[in-house]
Amino acid sequence: MKLSIILPTYNNEKTIEECLNSIFSQKFPKQDFEVLFLDGGSTDNTLKIAKTFPVKIINNPKRNEEAARILGIKKSKGEILAFIDADNILVGNDWFKKMLQPFKEKDIAFADTLYYSFRKSDKLGVRYQALIGGDDPIVSYLGFYSRWNYHKNNWTDFPYENQDKGDYLKISLSNKEKVPAMGSNGFLVRTSIAKKFIKDTFIHSDFVYDLINNNHNCFAKVKTGIIHNQPKFFSNKIRRMQRRQTKEIKIKYNYNIKKSKTLLTAIYILLIIPLIIDTIVGYIRKKDSAWLFHTPATLILFFMYLYYSVR
């Protein structure tokens, strides 16, 4: 078996059918992949929908996606693992083929999409996240975003070296203490490598940091996209902040952001005019009305972070 898809779920009835349709519509031999459906005890129609597809349903007693990924890694049978979330939609029916192609090179340890994609019919929040290369504009200004950001015209600010292989970029990071926020939403990794780094908890940023700093600093950014169908923009950020504040998740690696960088970023945001300029530049490069959300979203999130930091 070539591919094991690790799919954590918990009450995802609104997004899971479209996610599974995108997986099972792939032009890829059905015997060459498995979908490990790790459910945390859903009480809505998530499991009912899942049972209409040939998935392997596994109970995740700890509910959260971090525990689900550990369980999935342990139970997987494929040579390559794919971390797909319940609100992900694979772009095109050749997504598997494109994402697996870099693994023909033995020194490539993992692969990630270069883009977040969107459809014109998607909600504003989904389109906006695709335009800035992540779900948090503060992250893009701090520099550790990990997918293509149109107003910055890059996929990260952290230093890297790359070779253009045509369908993908072969990457190595220049500074192993500066690792972008990779490890989820369509992230593929060799199973033999991943199993060496299983711990009691799974934080995707820590996982990738450990890979990079243990002789696996060679990966691919594939020239394809994935849709992150997460339209509830602010509520998801609040939940993330609360989980960190209450120590529900404990992050070891915090992207090596210095206080001076944080201060300069705060000044940049509060001046507001730079945000407006970024909006215009972004719109010129990738025209979409969702750019109008950039300035208010950045300011609101900035004050949300400030509030939780003070608390």
C-alpha cells in the first residue's frame, strides 16, 4: 500500500462529505490507499456520512486531532502518510499523483502544497485564507506562513534554498531554527520517518521542527493546492488562543520570533496604511474581493492576541 490518509474528525457533518468525495474521486488505484477515519465520538451525522464511503473508522477516545494523528501513525500501513483534515478539499482528481511524485527522490522526507486554493463560490473567509497563505494574517507578518502569500509573493519569509523541479520545488531551510508552520492540511511524510518521531502529544509545528533538526531538511512544495474549507474565521482563532492559554496544547517550538520582530510587526499593523498598501498589491496580483477583509481582519486579530496575552 502506497498511501495512508489520516483523517481526524469530531462533529464535522458540514464539511466531511465534500472532503471524502474529493479523496475517493482521485484517479488512483483504490487498493493503493487507505483512509483512517479517526473519530472523537461525533454526535451529529459525521459517522453516518463516513459509512457511505470505504473508510476504516477508528475510535479516538481523546477526541482531539493531535491524539488522532498519533493513533493514525501507529495504525497506518502505507509507505507515505497524508494528514488530511475534515475541512480539506483536494484540488483536482490527480492530487495524490502530484503529491506523491517528489517521493521518487529518496532524500525528500515530506511534501506540502505550495498553495491554498479556493473557488469563486467559497465564503469570504475561505478565499481570504487562500490569498494570504494561511488562516492568520499576523502569522504572515511575523513571517512563518507556509503557503503562497500574494501580497508578499512568496510562501514564507524564513530563509530557504530551492531547486525548481517543474511540478514541485525541492527545498532545504537555510536556518534550522526558523521552520515555517507546516504539518497539516494536506501534508505528506514518509511513514518510516514519521514513526521515529511519535511522542505522547502531536503538535504539527513541533513535529516538522523535529524532522528538520534530525537530518530531514529536504522536502517538496508541490505546485498544487488544497482548499481549507474553514469559513468561521474569528471563532477558530479564539478557540486556538484559549487552548494555548489553558495549556490544553503545549507547543515546544515557537518559530524563533524575537521580541524586536514582534514589536516592529505591531507598529506596522497599527500604522494601518501599510495594510492598505498590502491589500492593493495583493489585489493586483490575485484579484478577489476578499482582499477588502485584510485590514479589518488583521487589526481585529491583533487586538485579540493582545487581549489574550494580557490575560
